[in-house]
Amino acid sequence: MNNYKWFAFFAVAIALFVNVSSMGAILISLKEISVYFETSIHQVSWLVIIHLLTVTAILLPAGSIADRFGHKKVHMFGLAFFILGTTIGFFSPNFFILIFSRIIMAIGSGMGQAVGGAIVTNLFPENERGKSLGLMSTTVGLGQTVGPVIGGVIVYNFGWQLVYLSLLFPMILAFILGYFLLRKDNLKTSIKKNQKFDYKGTIFGIGFIIFIILGMKNLAFEDIFSNYALLFVLLSFPFALLFIYTEIRSNNPILNFNLFKIKDFSIAVNTRFFAFLAMSANMIMMPIFLTGLLNINESRVGLMLIFQSLGMAFAASLGGRLSDKFGRMKFIIFGLSLMIFSYIFISQFNTTTSKSFITVILLISGLGMGFWGSPNMALTYSSLDKGLTGFVSSIISFIRNMGNTFGQTLSTLILTAFLIIGANYNGDIAGLNSLDKDSMNVFLNAWKFIYFSSVFFLLISLIPNIFLARSKQI
């Protein structure tokens, strides 16, 4: 079948689209869920935190299992878990069951993220890898754009339960297509089925992820000891040390540290972590600035932010295709440079900055995100043996999640510190617009500090790629 790769890609893309859009759709339904179950905003936020915890914890083990037993098997099990969790969520009689359903959905999402890129990578030849991964990134961008919009319409007109139902049917379609269209894996892998699975490394790794994310997500500058956040962070360190010790000694580790000795792979992972560290700060700070300080209504803010997502979706596909022809390093460098350019302008935003100018800069930022993202993924896959595509797919998603967690936490801590120390303000986002002139200046100083920090992180991503590009030309 000449068109097999495109039919198979379509089957994976539908699952990826539903996975990504589900995050935004459920996020926008939190208020209604809070009212329905009479739970506090803090409690209902666990629907988001538990999803991040579960997905991040399962990524590396799922990638290792996929390289051993087959990517299609893990993909299909992931879809089944997501369908089961969505069904439980739709019928949830109480908030506890809804949390449980979110865990089941997250296991499915994690398994899908761990192998989706690997399946697509193995469908296409090396000279089309950027194009295929670019289309995957475009699918992610469209999912990020459509999820909150469709979710908002459904919640407003039909209630939060219909959000879960709207996710169920397309995922069932993805399961049917995946079952019939995806072929069984036929890969040569360095991992043998009879090799002992790295249970110790998995347990220590999951322990580290749970404690570090719980700690980082609950850190509060005004009370550093609140919610046992600092204790969780401290507890993560022994798990991290045990994980590293176990992986170094293991014959079949879920994270082989020797792979980081490969220059292309090491630089690609470094690029991804620090870029997401910067991007995640923008993801959380921009809505705060637009809704809080500028007092723009949420629907208008959503439309402005869509331009960033659409820019990313467009550039991811175009950058992936062009990087196959003209070289990946060029577009990684170009995309990161565009982001640095846009972030320097964003750092200078203030209360008089026009909405149209903000939208244009957000579009440029989205283009930068797309142009570096797809070539970076393609470079990461190309840097390792084809039998490790499951591991690469999982590490790509793992690094993204960890970068997002650290970046969002760091930016919120910086903003809180500036406002408490400089303006004695510890109120909510809605109150930012009523700050006096001096206090607003404090906010804008924090804004500059956060975005200049992001520029610094992007430079850490950019500079090694420049040296790598030069070394390949010599």
C-alpha cells in the first residue's frame, strides 16, 4: 500500500489531537466542575496536577516497554486506558471518582506520548522525518487551539460532563483506526524481551517525579513551608540519587546516561529543556498580564493567544518540511532566534502597549516555537539507533513536561516575590489592574526580569546549536 504511511499517520494524529485538546477542554471546565461537586478551586486544580504527575511518571517506563514489546501494543493500550478513563469521568458520581478517572486518562495519555513520535518516525524515511514530525507538531498546535474553544462552547451550553463525552467518540475512532491500520512492529532493537525490566529504576524515577512536581507546584513564596512543598522538594533528592545510581549499574536502564555522551543527542535534549523552560514562563505570564494588568476580557485574550498557537502550527509543518531539504540546524537556530527576538519585545510591554502590537509579537513567538520544534525532534531521533525510537519519543515528552513544570514554577515564584517585597501585594490576578503606579512598576520590573531570564535560557539552547552547526561544516 503506497499510501500506508499517511493512513497510519492519520490514525496516530487523531489520537494525539484528542489527547492534546482534552487538556484545554478540561482545563476550561474546572470552574463548572468546582460548582457541581461543591469543591474549592484548590481541590479542583488537582485534576490538572494529577494529570501532569501521572503522564510524566509513566513516560520513560512506557518508552522502554515499547522498545521491548512493540510501539503499536503500547499505543493501543494507551487508547484503551484513555477511553476507559473518559467513560468513568462522564459517569463520575463524586469528585473522588473524577480524580480517579483523570489518573486512568493520564496513563493513556502518557503511553500515547511515549510512542506517538516513535510510530510516526518509523513510518517515514529519514529524508521525510522533519516533515512528518512537523505535521505532528501542527496537530499539537491545532489541538491546543481547538481544545479550549470547543470545551468552552460545550461547557457553557451542555455542562462539563459532555466535555468527556466529546472526547470519547473520536478516541474510539482512533482506537479502531489504530487497530486495523497500524502494522505490528518489525524493529531491530538493542533491548531483548527476556532482559529483566528495570523495576528499581522505575520506582525511584516515579518517586522523584512525584515529589519534585508536588513540591514545585505547591511552592509559595509568601509561605515557603506551606503545603509541605519544601519537604516534597527535599524528599525528591534521595529518589533522584537512587535513580541515577540504579541506572548507572543497570544492564537495561529505562534512562541510559551513556547516551548523553552522544553530542547530537545531548545538545538536542539540552535545547528542548531550556526552550520549554522559557516557553512555559510565557504560557503562564501572558494570560496574567493580559487579563490582570490590562483588564482584557477572557474571550478577547483567547483570540489573541490563538495567533501564537496558529503561528506554531504553521511554522512546525513548514519548518519540518524545509529542514529535510536544507538542514535541521539552520531552522533550530532560526526558530530560537525568532523567540529571543519576540521575548525581548515582550519584556518591554506595559499598560500602554497596543493589543494589535501584542498580537503580532505573539504570532512571531509562535512562529519561532514551530520553526525550532520539529527540526529539534527530528535531530533527536536521528542521533540515536532506530531501535530506541520508543525511548526517544518518551524522553522528548518527558523533557517537555519537566521544562514546563520548572518554568511555570520559577516564573510564578519570581512574580510573587517582586509583588510581596516591592508592592506588599498578595491578592489575586483580577486585582492587578487596580494597583497604584508604583506597584504597577514593580509588576513590570518582575515582568522584565522573567522575560530576560527566558532570553537567557533560550541563549543556553541556542549557543550549543551554533557550535554544533559550525563543527559539522568544518
